[in-house]
Amino acid sequence: MGNLRYTYVVKGRYWRFRRGTFNVPLPGSPGDPEFHEAYAGFLATTSNKPKEADRSSFTWLIKQYRASAEFKTLRPATQLDYGRTLDLLVEELGDQPYRFTTRAMIKALRDDHADTPRKAHKIKQMVSRLYSWADENDLVPEGMNPTEKLKKLKARSKSITPWSEPEIAMFLAKAPPYLVTATLLCLYTGQRAEDVVTMEWTQFQGDLIRVTTSKTNEMIDIACHPILRAHLKKVRTRFGGRIVRNAAGKPMTANAFAQALRGVVESIPEMPNGRSPHGLRYAAAGRMEEAGCTIVEASSVLGHRTYQMAMKYLSGRKASESALAKQENKG
């Protein structure tokens, strides 16, 4: 097979071509026609035609996708989310000619991030979306998609504990005012942290709060609990912009909210660690159930899956309380 200059094997799984700053995966292995076709193309590319090669690269394809109407009409939060994965693809596959990309390459890249299954799956999803768009725009052979039949890695289930009423009371007593606002919005609307931090004052309409959820992009009207309504009226100093702001008065991200919340939780000796904004969402589900809301009523606010997951935890707690009551009655 001759001297395959500028090539090396990565972790015994696949070959790469490296020359100068040009470092890209090769399809298949020596002896495979597609391997030698790509290898010859890379040699010619790095020697003679760098500009032509740029138009065939993953970086160029991603640049075209980001400039497309499909990408520009996505919600800003979705563009930001997609952008993180696209940046990772540019870093890992930037010079790789997208027409030579194989399932094995994408699988190897996905498996490199197996410790974070959510990120690994996002890589697979983003590549699939990218090739579907490229197919629609005649940039790849019809039906080409290197993620086809590539399965999702199974993620370890993440335990989310609903906050108990004593924990909520302890936290609200110690939290700074700006965190109290964010926490009450979580508790009394049951929404995700990313939706709570993007709520604006125009969405608070006294007896209700209008929410557009980031997951479904649907608008829902949520009756505003008297405690939340009184609090928002008390802290309101503006009639536009974000409701949730940090101590300096600047809008917060969901991550900043979660980190600030965690810091307060860890500063309270009586509170267990591991409490999160999503746990407040589960606590909201528990409050609805205890108030006698039907499954339909609770699910209309929280979503069916969140309600069911919260009930699994809360049913165990209620069973324990019932068992204790029976023991006390007998004694």
C-alpha cells in the first residue's frame, strides 16, 4: 500500500490525516477505496488547492447552515444551544470534507463524549440535522446522512428531589430578595428555570402569567397564586424587561440562577445539598396534587411527564406518612 505519509491511527479505531494545521479523519482503513480516495484528495488539497478544499469542509458547510433561513428563524435560545454543538463540530471535524464523513467517524466523536450522554446525543442530533439541511439544498448526495442507524447512548438516570415544605421555608428565609423572586416564580408557575429567567413584566397580568415554553414554543396562561401576585406587585419597579435579575439588577441566565441557588442551599447547615431549580418544579407538582388538582389540570401546567415523575417520588413520601399515622393510631 506504500508509504501513507501524514497519517496516524486514533485509539486503534480510525485513521486521521495530519499535515501542518490540517488534521481530519479518514473514512475506512488502508485498502478501502474510500480511504485512498479521501487520502489522495487530502494530499492534493494540502499541496495545491486550499481554497477549493475550504468549500468542501465541515467548517464551510456549518457556515452555510448558520447563514440559512432555517437557522436564522430559530428562537435565539435554540440558536445559542445549537451553536455550542456546531462549534464543537468545527473544532473536531472542521477541515474534514463533509462528503467523505462516515458513520464510524461520527460514532467515534460521539463515543469520545460518552461520559456526558446528553452532549454525545446532541452531537449525533446536530450532525443529522446538518445533513438533512444539506440534502434539501443539494449539497450532498440524496439521502446521505452519516448518523443513520446510530443509536442514542443510554444516559444514567439523574435523581431530582422535590423540595420539602421545611426546605422551602428555610431557603426563603435566607435567600437574597432577587433569589426569592425567582424561587417563587418556580414554585407558583411550575416552569423550567430557563423559562422562569426569561419571563418579562409584560407577561405578568395580575391574575395570570402568560408563559411561552422553550421546549414546546407554546403559550400557556397560568393563574397567578395570591402569594406570587402580592410579591410581584411589591417588587415591581419597571414595566418592561426581565422579571428575574441578579443583585446588580442585570438579567440572569438559568445557569446563574442555579449556581446562586446552590450557594445559598450550601450555606444553610440544616439543609441537605443537591437541591435545584428543577426540584422546585417537582415541588410545584406535589403542591398541585395535595391541593386536589386533577392530572389534567396539573399536566396542563407542568407537562404530563414531569407530573408523573414527580408523583413517583411523592407517592413514596405519602405512603411513609400514612404508615406512621397508622402506627400512631394503633399505639
